[in-house]
Amino acid sequence: MIHPLRIGVAGAGSIGAYLGARLAADGHGVILLGRQRLADAVAEQGVRVTDLNGLDEQVQPDSIRVVTEPAGLDGCDIIFVTTKSHDTQAMAESIAPHVTDGATVVSFQNGVRNPDTLRKALPQAQVLAGMVPYNVVWAGPAHFHQGTSGSLVLEQREDAEHLAQTIADACNAAGLPAGLNPRIQAVQWGKLVINLNNATNALSGIPLQQQLADRDYRRVTAAAQREALAMIRGAGLAVRSSGKLLPTLMPTVLDCPDWLFRLVAGGLVKIDPQARSSMWEDLNRGRKTEIDYLNGEILRLAEQIGRPAPVNTAICRLIQQAEADRAPPNLTATALLQKIGVS
Ligand SMILES: NC(=O)c1ccc[n+]([C@@H]2O[C@H](COP(=O)([O-])OP(=O)(O)OC[C@H]3O[C@@H](n4cnc5c(N)ncnc54)[C@H](OP(=O)(O)O)[C@@H]3O)[C@@H](O)[C@H]2O)c1
């Protein structure tokens, strides 16, 4: 293990508790700022982390701390922010008095605007953008399961390269592959394009593997991605891949017939049979989703460049309706294609 770090996790749910527990298991001092239900579960049994490759590790209650008040993060050198995007501003304001001068804050969140929100609210800190490519679900009271493969990415910036490298080294040593990327904004847009499948999966109500095996569901995502790529290009922004999934090729790959898709996709990403998007999980629990920060970003770009984005507009509406109904609508692929206007 490298020199132990003091790491705080602001908003410990699937991603935060998983990353925190993996680092705690490697000897780092980790404090999870989360809800009382997490604190109770961890006090009773610690944190269990599992993954699709058979990892099954129990972090004992005395090896990881859970706090429910932001003051519990006092003294952390590094803070990972892992709330949903709609909670970033509130979380940043609540931890601001407890973030020390020069602390490193990493946004391990989806979407493209969280790092800027954190920079504005936490001027005393070095804020780095981060990206988590894989899926993690809350599989039991304090059990977090990584269901797909991939490597973490941290923003590489001249004025903070040493900090980013220290965090990446700690992650790698703990068995969490991680690297640096100087074009993190393009990586975030690339991830956003890939994440457009989250809404398709949430609307389908079935596991990812099963949803992606159905060409018509894939055509829904492909249509959303094509439209998104056109808006991103139109706004003069770049997309970049951070792994084997190339965002610009995704619509073509998804449109392939099943036999060809199986052949191509098999080597790209591993997905375990029960994995679902966290947007499905949010709908299933009757919670607000991040739709505004994913497909919603495409609507903002469309408005900015004065072009229509009918597919992503329809998908946003369907998710908003499901939020209001507090349940996934379990739409068939045919119904979904029809609702987004793709024949
Ligand atoms: N899960 C994935 O597979 C995955 C993969 C890649 C990226 N991401 C991204 O990572 C970010 C986090 O996702 P997630 O799935 O880990 O979300 P999550 O499970 O909802 O975790 C966030 C946790 O933060 C808690 N929280 C929010 N405000 C808080 C506060 N002020 N004090 C204490 N706790 C607070 C939430 O509690 P409440 O729910 O009670 O508010 C929740 O338990 C998102 O941007 C997501 O898109 C997720």
C-alpha cells in the first residue's frame, strides 16, 4: 500500500461507499458522509464490496467511519463528491466550512457540470473532475456490487498533476484501475453519450444485459446518441473515449443485428446478468433521477444552437412522467420506439 491518505466521501451511496470501502480495505483512513441508514448498517456489519470478477471483501466496522454531519469531514486531505448531480450544490455548501485550504476535491459523478459547481462553492480547494465508467448498485444494507468493468479517470492538470497521480496510485494499489486524462471535459461528454442508455434501461424495466440483447431497445439508445453527437458537434464541443467504448461509434454498434452486436460488444464491456442502470434504481425507489443532467444536457445544447432534439426531448418527458408515477413504466421496445418517434 502507498502512504495512507485521509479520504472523505461526501454523499456515500453506491459509488461513494464502494470506492471508499475499497480504499479503506487497502488501509486508507476513509470517512463516509452519508445517511443514518448507512451508518446503522455499517455499525452492525461493516461494508461488503463485491464485483463481477468474484471479489468479495468485508471491511470491518472499525476500518471505516460513517458520519451523518458534514463536520465529520474535518481534516480530510481528499474528498470525493459522489452525490447525485441535483444534490451537488447543497452538498458543496454544507461541506464548505469543513474543507481545508488546499484540500483536493474530486467529483466522481456523471454529467458535465458538477466540477464547476464545486469550484464555485469551494474556492479553497483544488477541484478535479473524475469519471467512474462502471455500474455499482446497493445490493444489501451495506453491500455494494460493481456490475460492469472499466477504469476510473481523473482530470490531469498541470497545476494539480501530483495530486491526481497520488489518488490514481492509491486507487490502483487498492485494485481500482485508474488513470489520468488531460481532456476530461471531452471524456465527460463521451461518458454522457454512453449514459444515454441509462434512460432506455430505466424505461425498459429489465436488466442491462437483457435490454442490450434486444435490437429495438438498442435502436432507442442509438437514436438518442446520434442526436446527442450532432448537438455536441454543433456546439463546438469534443467527445473522447476513456476506454474501449468509443462514443462516436456507439450508435453504429448498437444498430447492428443481434449476432453482430454480440460479437462486437462481447469484447468491449463485461456486464453481469442482474446489473441495471442507476436511473432504473432511482425510479424503482421513487427517487428523482439525473435525467436533467444527462439527456437534459442535450436539450440545453439544442436550445443553445437553435436546433430541435425530439428524441431526447421525448425521453426526458417519459422519465419525468415515471418520476411523477414513482415507478419504472416497463415499456416494451416497440412502445418506446413509437413514443420517441423512431420507426
Ligand atoms: N451507481 C452507478 O452505477 C454510477 C456509475 C457511474 C457514475 N455514477 C454517478 O455517481 C454519482 C453518484 O451516484 P450513486 O449511484 O452513487 O448515487 P446514490 O447511490 O444516490 O448515492 C448518493 C448518496 O448521497 C446521499 N446524500 C445526498 N446528499 C447528502 C447529504 N447532504 N448528506 C449525506 N448524504 C447525502 C444520498 O442519500 P439520499 O438518497 O437519501 O438523498 C445517497 O445515499 C452520480 O452522479 C451518478 O450518475 C453512478
